[in-house]
Amino acid sequence: MFFLSDMLNKRLHLPKAGEALPGHARPIRTATRHRASKRPLKEPYPQGMEIALFAMGNFWCAEALFWKIPGVWVTAVGYAGGSTPNPTYQEVCTGLTGHAETVRVVFDPGTVPYGELLKFFWENHDPTQGMRQGSDIGTIYRSAIYVTTEDQHAATLAARDAYQAALREAGFARITTVVEPASDFYFAEAEHQQYLSRNPGDSSVLRGAGVRYPAPEVAVGAS
């Protein structure tokens, strides 16, 4: 059955001033621990950990990619890049909060460098699709990286340029990935955290463009 929400979540433009939903004063309830690792989803984290935020389509699938990487301490899914405070999943799906489905990755940079996380990001979705990812259409599925440090910002821009060159050579269009400083991240509801751990038979998948990310030394040297 087709519902109004199915139509609304196919919005291809972010809400203008005055269009965004008002949101909520208090955070939405979520899980306290990661279903797979049993580690706490929220701070405090061990000393030396760094946070990265990746939006690359369906956050159930994206999270499952990252939590398996050695050196990633914990992951969580939620909403970033919007203007509505403490949104619910249903509100985000209308496209009227401005958020993207996002994975929060807490990692040890001494074990897994940020550049390795960028490799997983670029190769596991198609960053040229604008406000969609495959059959998932709407602003909530846009490609974005919300950087938390100046070093992340510089590395991300260099990597984007290097991957753009590789994509262009393969005949792909311009990268539409947004790179912005991180603002508020809102944890999604408990039923969305580590969804594929509870539902391993789910057929949801992310598909990359089939173009390899350049070697780290190429990406770092790009400008």
C-alpha cells in the first residue's frame, strides 16, 4: 500500500527557512549499548578515540560496513546535517527536517587511519547520485561527510578530489558528496541501531560505483 510518507520522503530539495519541522525539546530514546560489541553508544569513550560521520544512503547497511573494521571502537546510526532538533525517524523520512541518514564512527586512529575509513566510504556507495542512493530516493539518502577536525576536513577534500579523478576516468559524473563541519548528531531510535545484526536476512544493500579508491599516497597528495 502506498502511503503519503512514501511520497514525502522522495523530496529532492532540502527544506527552506520556515518549512522545517519544529522537532522536540528532549532527545529521542535510543539503545545504550552496541548490539554486536556490547560497548556503550555514547560518551565517554576511551582516550584517543576520534569521531567520524558518514552519510551514504541507507544507514542500516552503512553501519554494518563500519563496525566490522578493526580499530573501530563503536558505531551508531542517527541523523545529521539538518535543522530540526531531536527528530524522529518518521519526521526525518518526510524530508522536512533536512537530515541525512548518518553513521557515527568512533575509531582509534592509531589502528585504523581516517584515510582507511574514507576508502570504505567512497567504494561502498555511488557518490555521484545527488539526493538518492540507488532505488532510495530523497534528501535523507544524500552522500555527505560531516568532519569533526581540521585534519579530517583537509583529508576529506583531498580524497574527494582524488576519487573524482578516478570516477571521471571511468566515465562517471561529478561527485555530489557534501563536506561540512559536523554540527548536531541525533541518535536514531533503538530499533535502528545495528539493524542488520538483528535482521541478518534483510536484503538491503549498498552498491558502489565499481571504481577503486586511489592509493593513500595519491589521495593525500591531491589538491
